[in-house]
Amino acid sequence: MRNPRRREAAAVPFLLATGIAALLSGCTASTANGRAPAPTARSGRTEAAATGAVRVAVSGLPDGVAAAIELHDSAGSSRFVPSSVILRGLLPGRYALEASRIRASGVTFVPQPATQVLDVVAGAEPLATVRYQAASNPAPRDTVAAPVLFRPREMVVLGQHFRYRVFFPRGYAPSSKWPVVLFIHGAGERGVNNTSQLDVGLGPYLRSNAATFPAIVVFPQLPAVPGTAAGSALLDSLVKTALHQTLAEVNADSTRIYVTGISAGAVRSYDVVYQLPDLFAASVPIAGRLCASCILGSAVKTADEADTVVAVRLRSLPIWIFHGARDTSVPPADDRRLLRAFRASGLAVRYTEYADLGHESWDRTYANPALWAWLFAQHR
């Protein structure tokens, strides 16, 4: 299920060295010299007892050039940090500091690191350093921060650190319940840079429609792993952990949780809904197929048997399948056979096959308003 637009990333060790450094929120007003004003004696005592601070040190930029650093809190709020500063009065919790490249006098300055995460503790003042370096060549993907539209998050699975992204809709507020969409990328976006999963599929659509998209979207990134049962189990755990952490973080509408995937991600979406049949309100697999051995192992002998077993388990789940008739990477024959099994079981399935498209059928699918109207109308 390789995405023809991108080369599949090389296999990487499961142990990912995620840079956890420092973060902040609720910054106080700063003076011209970049130092936060001292609190009054009374507020200082209260603040010291209940809040923390973060010292941000920025270096490597020419004089007079402001940094491009965003501070995000767990509620989706963001603040601009242009230079070295001490951020005081931070409520305890998790924050993210995300730095972007700067272009000044014809030179591109790349931040190291691009993202940092920290649990702020009352009374503490850790140091977060952002060092910019002039780049003579385009920066490697791992050093380029994704747009702040997609908030960086991290998780620990089997004792190892992994990263993912979460899209917050315009006007997000925890006082309202929000639908949640899980997006699973294709094989070409595998890696550990926490940006590639935004480049193909739903990510580009959200960049163009961020102002109106009405849901939270979870973007796990899956590393390239051996095609073994253990490797597949790890990928399933990463997808489910990113989703469950997001559901714990936001005020989610538990009746409106959806999953969509492209290519290899569509294949994995069948695994996820099979394992969690009572969680999702609907599923949208695009250019994928059902992998019987991935889901059922040696429990069944034929593809028809696997289709029937899965169809019976998912018979109450609304599904809309999309495929290109000219797809040579993942031919539509498997989806056509699966469709017959789904309909025979009484499953509420819809199927769209594009006569003029090959494998990359997701752009047209996500651009179709009818898809989103149907999806967000589904409730569990």
C-alpha cells in the first residue's frame, strides 16, 4: 500500500528519543527588555504557591530578528514568544513550545529543537532553550515544525516515546462537546518526524478548511516496523493510545467518534473498528482493503470467511467505502467482495468507486461536502 507520492521511510528503532524539555502558558506581560514585570508582594506569594514558571532562552538569530515560537496549552490556546523571556504564573499542567523556521536577509534559520513538551509544576522554573542555526540547504523534515494548526502531543507505549498531532477546530472550548475524527495515514507517511502524517490525505484538506471544520482530529504517526504480528500489534496500540489520550484531554462527544484512513491506513482502520466495535459512530476507509490475517490470524481459511466474520461483528457500524477503479496499488476487487459480505449481513454500508481514479482517491473524497454531512450525522 505504498503511496506513490512519497518514499516509505526506513525502519526505525522502537525506542524514539523524544526531546522533552520545557513548556509554558499563561505568560505575563513583558517589558521592552524581555523580562516579565515583578508581581506585587501579595500576588507574588499566591503565585509562587500555586503556579510555576518557565525560562525560555532563544539564541542564534541576528540582532533585531524575532523568533517564531508558539506556546500552546492543553485547551488549544496559543501565545507568541518572540525572544528570551521568563514566563511566570503558569498553572500546573502540560504545555507545548513549538518553534518555526525564520527567513531573514535571505537566510533560513532552523530551530533546534522544533517542539518541546513539559509538565509544569508549581514553584519550579525549568529552562527551555531554542537555538536557531543558519541552514545552507533545505532543513531535514525532522527539524521543521508542522503548522501550529496541529498541536504536538506525545505518548508512551510499551515504555517507548512516540509523538502525534491533534487538530483543534476554530473556536474550540472545553465547555462544549466536540466530535472526534481519527485519521490513519498511508505507508508513505511512516516515520518519527511527527509531520509527514499531515502531508497527504486529511491534513491538506484541513489546512484549506480549518476555519469551518467542526471536529477535533487525531493524527498518530506510525513508524516503519517489521511486518510481523508484534509489529502490527504495536501499530494498533499507537493508534488506540493516541485516540484514547485525546479523548481524555478534550471534551469529546462520545456518541460521535469517527475513523478514516487512506491506503495502509484504511487497512488498519478495519483492525481498529474490529477491536473497538462499540466506540466508533462511523468509518470511512479510502483505497484500502480488509487484511484477514491481520485481524483474525489463522482463525479463518478463506477471504470470504473473513469478510463474513468481520461483517457480523460490525453489522451496526455505518461505513462508507471509497476506491478508485483504476487502482493498481490496492485493486478494488477486495473491497467489492467485502461490500457483498457487508450487505449480506445487513450492515449499513455505502460504496463509492471512482471510474476515472487510481490509488490516490482521497483528495476528491475529502473535498466532497456530502461525505462530511453524512459522517457528522452519524451517532452511536
